[in-house]
Amino acid sequence: MTMLLSPIRWIRVRALPFLLLAATSTSSTDTARALEESEQQTPVVTVTNTSMPTAAPATTPPTAVPSQSPVTTAPTSNPTATPTSAPITATPTSTPTSPPTPDHSPTVAFHTHFADGMVLQRAPSSAVIYGTVELSPTALDDVVRHKRNVSDVVEVDVTVQGSEGHLQTRIVSADVEYSMFASDDGAGGGGGGGGNDNDNDNSNNLATFRATLPPMGISSSIVNTLKKTAPATHSYSIYVRCKTGCDDRANHPSRSNVASIHDVKFGDVYLCLGEGDMGIPLRYTFARNASAERVRHGGYSNIRYKSLGGNMNAEMQWSKPTDALAPLGDSSSRDDDNNAFMQYSATCYYFAEALVDQLGIDAPPLGLIEVAYSSSRIEDWMDDDDVATCTDAMPKMMNGGTGVYDTDVVPLMDLSIKGWLWYQGSSNMAGRFGNATSGYACLLPRLIESYRRRWSTNPGTTSPNAPFGIVTLHPSGANGLPDAGGMRLAQTAGYGTIPNPAMPNTFSASAYDLNDPYDDTTCYDGGCCDPAIVFGNRDMGRSKCSGRACDVCSECRDYCDTLSRTNFFTGPANPRAKRFVGERLAQSAAVEVYGKPGDGVGPTLAGCRVMSDNSVVIHFRRKLLGGERVVVRDYDEDLTMSKMEVLVNPDAFCVQTRYENGKMICIDDGSGSVPPSGGSDPYSPGSGAWMPVDIESAGAAEVRVNLTKAGGVAHAIRYAWDGTCCSNDPSVVNADGAPRKACPVASCPIVGNETLLPADPFIARIINGKCECLSPDVCDASLGLQAFRFRAKDVPVTEKSFLVASGSLLGFILLVCCFCMCRNMCSGTQREKEGYEMVNLDTIIPGDDDKVDDHEVW
């Protein structure tokens, strides 16, 4: 396993007791005095041994911390006063000269992950705080020369102070663990761990501390029961103080042993990871000005965010949206986009904004941490050992082929978080889509399982089943390669929808209908637009139109106008309609993560039947519709399409094709096999093997496919497989060489009637008049007939047993239903006996206990 971090032996010190102090106001002096008094009441500590991984320090102390990043903290002028909140970088202790240089830096420091205005993970999880301690010369000598344990010579208090009531000030002390940096090379690098907590043969004077707080913030169940104020109203201060082992006031009397951060919220923390589209800044999206205006009017004050940089966004310390809107540089600038708010990840922010809209007053504080790398593959984000469990993996691209896992992922694993958002796939289009043991369909479940396992190593912190959000591929993300639908299938581990058995507790946003409306580059290629506004932050050096190219420029006014108002980041390959992505992620999370009733995913294929009237009826899974109806919106063949296709050549079925020696070949026929190559080229897009057909609504959860255009033949059927939902026929939209009309965003026809979430893309063979889905998915048209939707237990009930039980108990069920309607109550006992369980109210966001309606309407 490629790991820069190595296991280190930690020493755990039992927590100090809770101290509740009645107070109407608390000054910084009172806080320091309270901390002093709590020390005098500390009982005898019990020391136990635990092991956990930590990161190696940087080579220059004392800025090294567990993730090889500098640490920041707030200085104070004396050891008893509360430090200010402005962070500074801790500097090494040097031998004083005559006269000595004043040193005001604290001897204890937070890691750079922690700063004023941040969000820590709320209850029921325990948040974790970590950083570094500079050992005094005496303590360092005891550890290095006399081989004493760090815990014997160092003691650090980590306390949280904040109001959680009308007149109470709550001071909570945390469990604290210590370690010296372990290094095999003696230079502070990533050496092996193990042994005692004093295994350090170099002169590094840094020790690390790691504090696990008790669960903080108001959990959903408490708010539901007590109807308290929303948890976003509570703020906290966190103090770290070195009590013993780092006092060097003999040499540096001005140094403080206390560091602090303030205005800390306890809420839900999400990590936003992926390639370029995760990092596209807000300034290159259509909805940015509306979002900024809502923030200026006081909206979304419970959102805080931080960026770790990557190669897409500037590194940013924890910020509030209101603060981030302040102009950068010259305050007289007229550029409304010249601020930190507009530089943040659009997908990440729009998710939080839409989740606040979904959850309303009950929304917790939301903390976002984002890092994105353009052109990164999924392998770059994974440990080498996990990648090796799947065949057909691609080489890593980032950091000279070593990836970003060690540098950007591992340092975050000590943080307690709610979950992850993942927007990646484009850079893997050239690889194998695969199945349960190969390619992307194998790698993504491995990544999710690995992240959950490693983040939850310390019990009580991140949940071992933490939610994972996935954005599936948009059309231009295919990079011009065929079978984008095959990649989307792989992004669901082959099941066609999320969540599924291979990726439980996941949520998603489909993006196959979210291409940029102006993805046609005819106007750009003709040099019709001002070069200063073409392709965003890239100066492509295009000249004005000349010759025949000018003939089409008269048709480019709308195209050039939209670029002048909202530019591309690098081009149409990065769509600007990112708010749709955030809204769909939030809708799915509201249902799957926060227990809101409704539809968290669009219509999902259940099965199909060939009818005698030259049609195929497609059934969608009723239990996933959340009470919605499936509708087919009108489509205009001059611009939009049905996106439904049927296979008329049975030899051309394939889920992934590639050009090879000037010929299109199939490299996966749906079973992971390569079919025999014949003399013909049935897989070419122009072969006519797949025919577009018309569709119409046929019921609450059914769509009828008219086979007339296919001559009544259908060997397979697929939906939203390649391209956008707008016509790509040049004879229709480019007859005179003019640019194609703008393609409306979210224009695919099959959607849920209320949420307008698009149907999951699908592909299935048609055998003996019925759909046969690709393994591991299962097609069964009868699944579309289920009348009730409950949150299923781990072992699902088969459709056959469901129908048998329903038939034998029909009369009894009718009587019970009548009784329940009269009494306005219903017990969940019978549902549990039938293989289902009611939603746990503890998982519902505060205030929803009177809104839970966990059945589906016909």
C-alpha cells in the first residue's frame, strides 16, 4: 500500500469531567480562569495504549503536522489570557541572542484544517481536533535521551466552550492522545511506526496531539423531541492549552501555551472530491449572481466552506459566503466576480445551497471541504492496494504517476465528516467500464468502501456507513468517445441506479441532460466572438472572422451574448448549468440521507413487455417514485429527441466500443467478453443498428414505445445512451452551415412529474418478449406493480413472495386499512413482518416528525 502516513503508537488520557458553569456572559479572562479551576479538579488520569495512523512531519519544525501541512493558531501576550482569533504560523524556537528576539508564537498549534468560523461534525459523531506541541528542552531531553513516553512529560487540555441553553456556558474537555513523529530516515519523512510513543531518534522538538470531543451540537432526535431552536444558532470556542512539557518561558517569556479558534459550528461536514467539473468555480456558472444576491440578503448563513486547492481552485481557509463576497485586491473594482465566493467549487456550493432549501429551518450548519484535480482518474484518488483488487485499472496521472491519495486524501482521514460528494469519470472514458471485478464498475465501489473503512477507524467519529454522493457523466464529459451510457452504468456498479447492493447508502445526480446549451463550437471556430470573452480564463488567440466563416456569424449573436455574460471555464466540455447538479444531489440526499419523504431518484427501469400492437411498454419501479407519476414531456424533432432507441441488428449489441485500425469494434458485449469480429462493421454509429423511436406516457409508471420507425423490430432497447437530448442530425439543424440552436438544459423527455428528476439511463436486451437487464441488475416488469414504498431491510423480499402474501391476506389488509384510516394511525409491526422497516425518526432532520409519510400513492 502506498502510504506516506505510518502507524504511530498513541497514548490516550481519560477525559476531564463535564463542567457546567451558569453564566450570563463570559470574558476571555473568565474563560482562562475557568480552565485553571478545572485543572485543579482533575482526577488522577488513567493511561491506556492505542494505535492509530498519523502523518509524518515536514522537514522543518515546527510547522510540520500530521498531514505535512503548516499549522496556524492565534497568539496571546500571556499564558492566561484568551488568545486572539487571527491566525499566524508557528515558528521554531531558536537559541536567544543578546538581546533575545521576542517570540510571541504559541507553543501549541492547531492543524491548518481548523480555523475560526469552521464547521465540525455534529452528534451523534464525535469531532476530532489535532495539531502540534513544541516540547520544552527538558521535555525533549526526557523523550529523546531518556526514552520516556510523551504522555509522561506532556499534558494538553482541549476544551470546548459555548452556549447550549439560555444561561449556561458549557465547558467540555476532550480525550487527548500524544505522539512523537516517527521517522525511519531521520529526516521527518514518512517512516514506519509502531513501538513506543517516544520512538524518535532525531532532534525534532514537535509532538502531536489528537483530541476526540464528546458528541456536540443538537442531534436530530433531540430537536424533534424538544422542539429546540435550530442548531445553527449555537457557536463555540475551542481552546488548546499545553499544561506541562512545553513551557519555555525561561528563554522566551512572551510565548503563550494557549491557542484557540472561535465561532465554530457543529453541523454536517462534506468532502467534495473529483476532477475538473467538481472544481469549476462559481463565476463560470449561470446561477452565480442569483446565489450571490441571496447571500447578500442574509441567506445561507449556516454554510461555511474551505478549499484545499488542487489544480482547479485557489486554496481558501474557512469562510462564510458573506465574507467571501468581499472584493479581492482593489476594492474599487467593478468586476462582481472578483471575490473568493466566485472562486469556490460551484457543484459543492450549489449542493449545500439546495440542501438548505430542501431542509428549510431544520437544516444544520453545513461545512464544505473541496479539492479537485482536472484530468485526474479515479485511480489517482485510491490507495494502490485497493486499485490492485480490480483488473483493467488505468495508470495514475497526477503527481508524476503517484496520484493524489497520499497527498490530498490521507491527511483528511482524521477529520470526522458526514460524507462525500464525488464528480469524476470523464478522465476514465478511455479505460474499461468493466463489471464487479474490472474497470470503473469495480473501482468506484472499492473507493467508497475504502474511504468509509479508513475514515471510521476511530469508533464514534465518521460513520462506517457514511453517505456518498455521486454525479454521473454529462455528455461532453465523454471527451468525444462513444458509449457514455456505458460509463454511467459503471458509475452505478452495473445496477443502473443509486443506491444499490454494491453501493449502499449512496445518493446521486444524473447529468446526462445537463450539457452546456451552447456546446456547438461553430461560432467559436468561425472567430465570430470577441477573443477576449472566448473560453473564459484561456486566451485562445482567435482572430475575427474572415472569408466564408463570416457568413455564419450573423447567427452567433445569442452564443456570443451568453459568453459575454457567463463565460466558459475552458470550453463547452465544462457545462455552466451546475446549479442543476447541486439541486439534484441535494434532492437525493434529502431523501436518502435525511429521511425526507419523496423521490430521490428519477424513474428507474423495472422491465418491459413487447405488445401485440407493435409497441413495447416500459415499466418503472413504483416503490422508487415516492408517489410521483412518470411523464413524457413533449419533444420537438426539429430540436429535441425522445432519446429512446431499439436495436434492429441482433449482432450489434454492445455496451462499450472503440475505434481500432479504422474500424469500430466491441470490447464488451455486456458480459465482460469481446464478441467475435466479423467482416462487417455493425457497431459504427452510421450503421443503423440502433433506431430512434417515439414514446408516449402509458400510465402512472409506464411509457409506451412505438416500434413503427424500427419496422416493428426490437432486439434490445436503450435510453439516453449517447449525446444530448437534442437532435444531432446535421440535416436538421446545420443544413446551411449555421450553428446548431441552443439545446435547452434538462430537456430529456422522461421525468417524474413533481421533482422533474430525469429517468435513469438504461440498456436491456429483449428476449422472449421481455426485457433482460445486464447482470448484476435484474429486469422484471412485475416490479413496476408494487403499490407501497418502504425503506427495505438488508434482505429484500422477492416479488413472488410479496404477491403471494398480498393475495392471501387481501381481505385482512383491506380491513386493517379501513381501521387505520378511521383511527388515523397505523402500526409498523406488520410492515416489518413483511420484510420492511419504518424510517427511523432519529435519521430525520429536526422538525420532520409530523411530515413522515412513508407510503407510495398509486
